[in-house]
Amino acid sequence: MTLDELGTRICIMGPSNSGKSTLAEVIARVKGLEVVHLDQLHHLPNTDWIPRPPDQFAALHDAAITGERWVIEGNYSRLLPQRLARATGFILLDVPTSTSLYRYFRRCWFERDRRGALEGGRDSVKWDMIRHIAVATRANRSRYREMIDGISLPKVQINSTKALAAFYRSNGLKR
């Protein structure tokens, strides 16, 4: 599946720190799409990842998907049905847990201007996030693998960092 076959409204999902934000930014740049980072809509800016009230987040999400040209990255499964109803393509990243943990620590300790970061926020190592990546993500991975089979959109499932690098290369994408 090529990037062009995914159309002009692309959903990217996957575990925390799997590369969703970076991939979304690169695709947006190459295809001239608006990039939407769901974490930025879900959390209040200038906070330490404090969530917005659910109705505010849903309103921001639903407004974002009304556009004709976007790539949206993030999970937030309760809003997935309306996202998929508007999407023209779907990408599922499923890198190993060890990769996600490594990227989480790297993000917190070394990356100051990371793609998809919360405005005015700064990532810091949190036990809740480590536990989420190491434990909760396992169940999410299984759910996402089952979910992708039921998606009738053009789709790509990327199961390793090697496969992700190959996707970048085969579509002429550069980080």
C-alpha cells in the first residue's frame, strides 16, 4: 500500500511513543495536509498533561475531522467511529514495547521541541506512563490488531521499526 492510496484524510494509531507524531508531520509536509495531534486537543496547553473536559475534547476532535485534507494521529478510541467515517486511509503502528519505552525516555530527557508536544508543556518521566507503556499497551495492541481487520479503508499495518523505515523509504519520506 502506497501513501497515495491512503488518500487525503489519514488516521494514524498505535501505542504511545511508537512514532505516530513524527510520521504524521512527515506525511503532512509531503502531501500538503493539516496535521492534527489528538494529545494536543485532549490536554490543556501550558499544563502537565491535564485533560480537557470530555465534551470539549469531543468538540475539538469533531471540528478537526470536518476538513478535507488532514492526517490525524492518536488513539482515543471512543471517538474513533466518527474519525473512521471521515478517513480515507488508516495506518497502524505496532512497534515493540522496548522501542516505545526507549523513545519515551529519549523524549523526556533529550527532546525539547518534539513533534506533537503539548504547547507550553514539558515531557518528564512519570511512573504512570512507564506502567501504561509496559502493561496497558499490551491489551491495546491486541485490540488494535483485531480492530484493523474490521476497517474497510485502505490500510497499512507496520509491525517493527524496520518495517517503519521501509515505509518511509518506499514512499520517499524523510524525517
